[in-house]
Amino acid sequence: MQLAAAQLAAHLAKGLKSLYALHGDEPLLVQEAADAIRATARTQGYTERTVHTVAGAHFDWSEVLAAGGSLSLFAERQIVEIRIPSGKPGKEGSPALQQLAQSAEGNDSTLTLVLLPRLDKMTRTGAWFGALDSYGVTIQIDGIERAALPQWIAQRLARQEQRVATGEEGQRTLQFFADRVEGNLLAAHQEIQKLALLYPAGELSFEQVESAVLNVARYDVFKLSEAVLAGQLARVQRMLDGLQAEGEAEVLVHYTLAEDIRALKRVKDAMSAGRPLPIALREQRVWGLKERLFERVLPRLSGTALDNLLHAAHVVDGIVKGLKAPGWPTDGWQALHRLAGDLCRECAPAAAAQRR
């Protein structure tokens, strides 16, 4: 049975199942969901807990299978926790998980908890995951997207009886907070808790948040791509600075930007040849959030603009590899700032309005 993460509390209030599988890449949210299940289990007499971490091709699954059928002299119920950091149980693990799932049905003495990273669609259609879903409860735990982060922060503040001002001032405070912790939810949680230690319950001012919250944001090139295509220039510049500070390779950042430009060019050319946009996107293997961003920006981008961007990407490719180009910065990161800024401005709604 699939269950949304937001429904977990209500589900646990109605009673525990004997098998849960949590999968997601956000450590804080996975940890909190697992803690909620464990806490409910403890109130129902699950006093013993064993943890098995699947590592390497030679992991002994017999120990896990045996654990489910053995209780100590001092426990009536137990939690058997299986952690699979790679998301791949292996050749022996697949039938073992299927056996565990089948044996969990109707077993009120053992609660099995399986912790997994984010799984792709192919893995979720596999036999072992299908067994977990059929005989237990599977919960996909997604991260908090940047657009939803201010509201998430506000909800967490409310839990400790704190809040920001209403109206524009409060939104400014939440946006500032989100900028400081983007991409690092565990640190965001810690910064929120720090505010509870520093200030009493009630309203927090912008100055209090500004002085207390550290810049713990972490960025990746995939989120950079989304920000560029969304036309979020200030965020893009901030992300590039962060990636540079974190030691990200210039060539990887360039590859991400150049690949987006090439994909936009290919889809635009296909549309010019008479292909409908949805078909052109599918042919170029563009889907998910990026598909929605492409659908929004492609009508605004002219063929000339894409040709210029493609030429600029070629120039920057040489710069990040040590070459010089007339009229361009010699520093690779400065060149990346310029390339990302040019693409971002072309994708921004304001730019499209000015061209009209």
C-alpha cells in the first residue's frame, strides 16, 4: 500500500502495520518518518530493536531472515530495521525481501522497517519492491522544493510557537531564511531550533533572523539548471557562488548549462520543422519539471537567441579548459556567470515582455 508522507501521522493514529518501507533522499524527513513509526511501535510494546545495514555484494541475508523469527527472553515484540543505502538489495537480497514481506503479513510480534534512498521508476516496478508494497506500507519521501521552502520554515517555526510578521515583511524574512538554508534541510532544521533557544515564543523580526541564521545553503548543478530555466537571475548568481565555494568542477557546471542550451536548440529546430512541442520534447527525452520549464520558455526563445547562446557555450567550453577568448573573462567561473546570466535573462518572463 502506498502512503503519502503527509498522511503518516493520521495512519499511525489508526494503528501499526507490520511492514514499512521508506524511500527518499532527504535524510531529515526520512529520519523523522522513521522516528514516528518507532515511537508508535514503542507505545505498543515493541521494546527490542535490531539494525541491519546492507553493504557489499556478500551481505548475509540469513541473519536478517533469522532476526524476524527470534525474540530475546525480555521482549514480546521487536523492530527489525533494514537499511539499504545503495537501494540495491542484490541477487540474494531480492528473494529475501520478498520472503520477509510475505512473512510480515499477520505477524504482530515483529515490525519490519526498510529504509531506502530515492528509487527510480524501474526499481519501484521490481519484484522485491512490489512485495514490500503489496504486503506492507511504502512511503515515498520527497524533498522540499525551493518554492515551498518558506512555507515549510513557517510551519516549523509554528511548532515551537514562533512566527514572522504578517504581510510583505514576513515574506521577506522567510525568503531570506530560505536563501540561507536552500539545499540543506537538516541544517535548516537546526537553524530553526536555534531560534527557539535564542528568542522566546512569539513574533521574530527580520533583524533577529538575519543575525542568527547562518549561511548553510548547499547547491547542486541540477537545481542550478532549474533556476536558470526559470529565469531566477539572483538565485542563479548565488548558486554559482556557492558551487564555486564548494569546489564543484567548472566543466561539470558548463556541461549542465550547455546541455540545456543544446536541448532547447534541438526542440526549437524540431518545432520549426513542424513537430508539435509535446512530441519534440518526448523525442529529446525531456520530462518532469524540466519539461514544464521548456514548455514555458521555448515560445519566448528565438532561433537567433539560441544560436548566440550555443556559440557562447562553445566559447566558455574553451575558457573552462584554459583557453582565452576575445571579449570574454579569462576566469572560468566569471565566464560561467556570464553564460548562465545570458540564458537566464532569455528565459525570464520580463525579457520576453520587453522583446514584445
